[in-house]
Amino acid sequence: VVSTQSTGDKNKKEKQQSSECLLQNTVLHGGDIEKKENIKGIKPCLKLCKKTESCVGVTFIPTEKLCLLKNEDASPDTECEAAKAGAVSQFLKYKKKKGDKQKNDKKKKVLCVDTTA
């Protein structure tokens, strides 16, 4: 039996998954890799992250058109001023490299699917 899925259903599922992964009014603190200015939105910010070694997440601050690339040490914060002003963040889903030790981190992180594909 072959299962088919309409394009509309597939796009709806991808949009739903993308919005679940996007952390509205949230800044990722710590784990700074690089700061990029004059970025137009979260998607270009995520594309930059995807091309940057050790980048696993981003924070985009729309009022400043600022993209902050983050490593695995970043953690979500919803209480700071940038978060309250509309910053959005997202973690990318990433593969662990051989030899990487799993941290016993008590902070829960949300790992999301790459929405730039």
C-alpha cells in the first residue's frame, strides 16, 4: 500500500512544526559565537547559523536587525528587555560528533528541526 500526502498537508505540517520550534519573545543567553548586523529576519539568521561551525541556535532581534549566533551553551530567557521587545530564537537540530560527551544539564533546551531547508 502506497501512502500519499497532498502538498497542502505537507506545507501545513511544516509550518506547524516551524512555529512550534520558534521561541517567541525569547533570547538565548550565553554561548555567543558571532553577531551579524542588518539581517532581515529569523530565516536568514538560521541560514547563517547552519553555515557556522558549532552554531546550534540563534536569537534575532527585529528592532535592531541583529542576529546572534549561539553554541550549545545558550539557554532561553524570556524575562530580559530584548525578549519582551519581540526577540525570537530557535535552536537547530544538530548531530553530535563522535567523542562529544553528553552534558548533564539541568536546563531543558528545545531542539528544533531546521526550517531553512
